[in-house]
Amino acid sequence: MATLELDNVYRRFGAVTALDGVTLEVGDGELCVVVGPSGCGKSTLLRVVAGLEKLDSGSVRIDGQDVTRSEPRERDVAFVFQSYALYPHLTVRENLAFPLRVRGVPRAEREGRVREAAELLAITELLERRPGQLSGGQRQRVAMGRAVVRRPRLFLFDEPLSNLDARLRGRMRVELIELHRRLRTTSLYVTHDQAEAMTLGQKLVVLRDGCIHQVGTPRAIYERPADPFVAGFIGSPPMNFLEGTVRSGSGGRLLDWAGPAVPAPEWVPEGPALLGLRPEDLFPGTGPLAMRVRVVEDLGGDRFVYGEASGVPLVYRAEPAQHVPSPEEQISLAVRPGKEHWFVRGRRLKPGG
């Protein structure tokens, strides 16, 4: 196991800055997930750590050792790619053993490590098959097995589940959590799928345009997003937003927006503001939001009601016992007390200022 430290890392491709002053620490044995939209720099970050991309400035340290100028083979990291990258003419056993063979590991030790990895990933019965005879999930297990047999200081995962169907992705997420619990190897995992990010990560890093917007536990980031981008990106369906101006009146502070004014706490300053509301924190009742229903999405365990209020899109999650309105129906929505998220000048306000 090892620690990973990135200090003020920059990587540019011509006029495009892929990594813009990234500073990050990953603890010994920690599973850190980097999440963000396509093109935000996630894969570039992994390639920089692996030594596949050279830095323009900044430094990378693994277990306290500066590896900024070290070659990839000197860093002792294992990379699991989005594509399985298996040799089609080799059996599973030979694919697993290949990275050990090129490093000159003795045959008896190679066979022991292959057997251990196969048992860990439940692919022992597949050892004599070739990749073309495997399902997508089995190929992904083999790809992870090639990393496991190396016993590296650091695992790097580049969206390894993105080629799998939704049901298999869910199962593989659970298996990855169990694998990390057994191996306790420091891991950096990138994805654009927030379900993966929320499920897998002990530490979550939200990246956008090469910049880190927030670092924390998945629960802390969900409950206390640092800015409107994080608030809108983390959560499905995404957070609702009401944009307007906070003013003081005879009845206290109010947010003037496209619809009827909404009460604002005294600690929100006057001026432009953004009010964020999670779908689960809205419910039918006497409240300030008059919503016209457009679509009801029934997912079995969850039901989401989509519509608009004064031209602003809204969505709320209907509780099992609640009446579900029909399309074009007009309803009023209330907000669960204390569940509002207030943003001013692009940053989340804490209660009290």
C-alpha cells in the first residue's frame, strides 16, 4: 500500500488546460473516486499519476517518493483501462501471468499469484478459456486480475465498468468494494457515473474543466455541496434551482424569482442568490411553489414527478403513500424545513453566514 500526493499539477495540450493546478492527497489503503463530466480531465489525471503523461508543472509523490520524472515502470502502479486490453490469443491463465512473466517473476511464484487472483475474483473455472469465450463481466474480472497479480502499490481504474450493461455494472460495483476491502490497496478510480462514485468512494473528488471543485465523503458532498455545479452534478435527479434576488420586506426576507416570492433566512444577504432544493425535499402541500405536472417517472421503488413552476423546471420524489398527480395537473409544493441550499456568488452559504 502507499499514499498518493499531487501538488499543484498542470497539464496543457496547446491552448487547452486539461489539469489546472490539481492538488490532492489519497491516504494509505484509501479508495478515492474522481467524478466529473466527459472532458473534465479525469483520464488525464490517471495518466499523469501512471507516468503516461508528462506534467507541465507540479509534482507527483507515491509513498512520499517524488516520481514526477520517473518512468511508468518505475512507479509500481497497475492500470485497469476502460477497454479490457486482453490478448485474444492467450488463455485467461496466460493473460493473468503475462505482466509477471515480462518482469521475470519465477514460474512457481507466477502460478501461485495467478491461482490466488483467480480465486479472489471467482474466475478459476475460466483459466483455460480465451477472451473471446467470455462475457463482458468475465473479461472485466480478468482485466482486474492482471492488475491484482502484480501486487502494486497503487491501483488506477479508468472507467472500468462503462462497457457493461446497467445490471452487471451494479453487481460489479459491489464486487469492487469487496475486492478493495480484501486487498486494501490504495486506489484512484475515475468515472462519470455518479452512482459508481457515491457507491464506491471513501473519498470523492468532483472535477470540472481540470479543476477540483470539492473533496469529501460522498455523503458530505451530497448534503453540503460547495457550489451550484457540485449541487447539480451530484444527485439523480439533479437538484432544483430557483434563481432570483433576496430582498428585505415587512414580512422578512424573501427570494424574488419568476414565481411567487419564497421565504429566505436572515443570514442570506440581500442581492442575487440561488436556492437549491433536492427532489426528496419537496412534497405536495401548502407551499410557495405552484407546479404544473408534465411527466411521472415510475421506477418501481421510486417515483419522480417532473413539471414546471412559472417556467422553471422542477422535479420531486413522491413518497409511496402519496397521491401521484396526472400530467397537466396543478399542485402546490412545500419544502422540508432546513433542507434548503443557498448559493451566493457561486458558493454555498452556511447557516449563520
